[in-house]
Amino acid sequence: MTAREQGLRRIAAVTVGIAAASAIGTAAVAAAAWADTHAARSAGTSGGSSTDSGDSGDATGGTSTDNSAPSLSRTDQRPHVTSGGS
């Protein structure tokens, strides 16, 4: 077997190993995200809705909302971004 053939076999083995490691890593991240979401739902909260009002320091009777988050209930249907020209 020539050096070239050995190199090609090694490259193939390394490529398969990297692909396997990537799949395992992806599955681990997905499992962690699922567990975090499941824990948040079990606790009665949604993972993405924070009640931190930032550094504004204004209390609103024990409940605060995230003043920096954009509204998710848009009534206008214009695009968020337009491209080209003015």
C-alpha cells in the first residue's frame, strides 16, 4: 500500500470520526435544550419570557416586564427589513 493510499484511508477515518462526534454533540445540545424547556414548563414559566426590566430601576407593584423585548403581537404586516434604495 502506498503512502497516498494510507493517507486517504486515514482521512476517511478522521472524517467519519468528526461526523460521528458532530452528531453526538448535536444530540447532546438538543437534549439539553429539551430538558431546559421541559423544566421551565414544569415550573410554570416559559423559557424565553424574562421579567427583568433591565437597569431602569422602576418597580411596578411587584410585577415587572421586560421593557427591552419587542412586541410579538404585530398588528401591521409590513416587513421588518427592506432592501435596496430608500
